[in-house]
Amino acid sequence: MIFHKHPYKPFIPKNATKLIVGTLPPPRFSLGNLKPGDVDFCYGSIDGQLWKILNEIFSLNLHFETTQFAIEQRKNFLINKKIGICDIVESCERKKIDASDLGMENIELRNMLFYLENNPTVTTLLLTGGNSKNGPEYHLRKQLKEKNILLKPISLDTPKIHHFEINNTRIIEVISLTAPTGTANRAVGSNAEYKILKKQNPNFNTFDFRVLQYKKFF
């Protein structure tokens, strides 16, 4: 078994109103074996799409390279937009060196309720994946259930929207975004809204679909 620990602590700016919540970056980030184009920061994989999507939405002119400048670009954006990143998985074990959520075993989670209680301005969790096994929504549901907190559905369309209440006074909205990974492209391709947009414009693709979706919530 291979031990896979999250290489980054949560990055939560002061007065953050939203938290991006995923699982773990690819193991190479923990091992320090970065690929050309990787950024040594949360969601920094050159193969991932989150920063490419945000770059498109906000015209950030981000650099995709293993430099401190590229890291600072991303941190400055998050600070200015009051968005934090707090992945829900602290560590796991794997039989294979890959980034699949399904391949995670003996998972240690971060306590999302702890981070919410210590960041009282946060009102929204932006999950980078749904309720498939070991995805961020799957683990969040597990944590809430252990505390007898109900995750109430608001909309079951894609992306699904739920909310839950903490301390009897504070409502946290949960948006389960389409995962910004290539493995989710098949799910996008079968989405009814995507099919309509693709029919209207043959050049429309799965990246464009995510840009439209993420733009509504970022």
C-alpha cells in the first residue's frame, strides 16, 4: 500500500465566503515529482481544469508553470474574491499510484465542521465532484450524518444544490459542481443540457460546459 498525504494545508483567506472542497491532488504533488506545467499549489495539476476554468471566467492571465509567481497569482485571486480551498481528505492509502477517488482506502478526513466554525463568514461550499464513492459530497454527507446534521436538497438538477444548518442559526449552501477532471467528461456528454447546447453549436465542448456552470457560482 502507498501512503498518500495531502501536501497542502487549507488556504482560507480572512473573511472568505466560499470554500472549494475536493479530495486529494495527484500523488506526485505529495512526492514532489511535478510535471511541466504543474503549479505547486492546490488544484495545480496541469491535467486538471479548475484553474483553467477560472482563468477563462475571470480573464486572469494565469501562468501554468512551476514557479512562485504562478502560486502567488492564484493566492491573490482567492484573497481578492474571498474564496478558500479546504479539501476534505487529509490522507489515504492506495494500491496504485493514481489520483482516482475510488482508489482511496483507509481514508482520514479533515473536519469540515471545524473549519466552518472557525471561519464564520463562509456561507457556501463548492464541491468539485458529487456523491460518487469517495467524492467530496460522499465524505461531507458522512461527516454530517455522524453529527446528525441533515443535508437538505434544494435542487437535484446538475449541479445539485443542498444546504445544512449548523449551530441552529447558520445555513451553509452546498453546490456539487461537475468535477474539473477528464474522467467526468463522459457524465458531461450524457447531460441533457450539454446535448442541447452541443446541438446548437457543434464547437461547444465539455470545457465550455463547465465554464458556464462554474460561472454561476464563482
